Amino acid sequence: MSKLIKIAITGPESTGKSLISKQLASHYNSVWVPEFARAYLLNKNEPYNYDDILEIAKGQISSEKAISTLANRILFSDTELIVTKIWCDVKYGKCHSWIEKQLIRQKYNLYLLMDIDLPWEFDPLREHPDRREFLMKKYIEELDRHGFNYSIVNGIGETRLQNAINYINQLIK
């Protein structure tokens, strides 16, 4: 069996990460790891806190490990620890050292950074409609700081999906 190719779908809020994760998994006849934070926060009956972000990070990693056994050559992760780190840094001005350490240990073959060219859509879990450019810069800085292989995916609808597919096909050819 060939080695699993891991693709991280990352980027600021409301950039289509969940949708494109599903679409890519379908296109490549594989599976995707849903964003753990969404389920966690929807089930929480009170506002989240700094320690919740650590639990969310651990849950995302556990979900990815479990779902990876079902993948057909490529695993797509709807968010990963860069999302968690930036969220924690922006919200609290600091981040758990465990998240920082795990972020370096996580190995993805490619990060698809979703561009902010889609219109903002309201969602009760989203917090920063006015900071999209700032957040996009934070993602680029973090990816560059670690030397991770990434491509910025832009476009609307089918164009966005095709751009992502093109980047993945370049990787796997």
C-alpha cells in the first residue's frame, strides 16, 4: 500500500474550508476530517475559554487519526493546528505550548490556504468579519515560518475547486 498523502485545508473563517474539504474528498474518492471545533462548540452550553482550545486541538488530532484509517490514498483535513494556534493567539494573545509542539509534528504533504476572496457569511461561531486581511497575513506568516508546502486557493465556486484540484494533481503526479 502506498503512503497516505495528507492535505490540510486551512485559512481564515468563512473561506469555504468545509465545503472544499467535502468536494475534494468526493473528487478523489476518499474521506475528509471535519472541523472538530464546530461540533465541540455547538455542544458546549457556555462560552468557550482558553483551555477549551487545547481540548479542541486534541480532538482534531484524534479525529484525524481515526478517520485516516478510512482514507483512499489522500486524506483531507478541514482545519488543522495552524487554525487552532492563530485562533488562540488572536483571542488570548498566547497559545498553549502543546499546540505549538504538535503543530510542528503534524506532517501534511500540502496545505491549501483558502483565500479571502469569498464573501463573508454569518455564522454564530465566527468572530472576525472585519479582520480577514489581518488573519490571512497571519496564516501566510505561520506557514512561511515553518517552511510548510502551501498554495493559496482562490476563485468562486467551480473555479475554486478546480484550482485546488490542480494544486493536488501537481503534488501527486
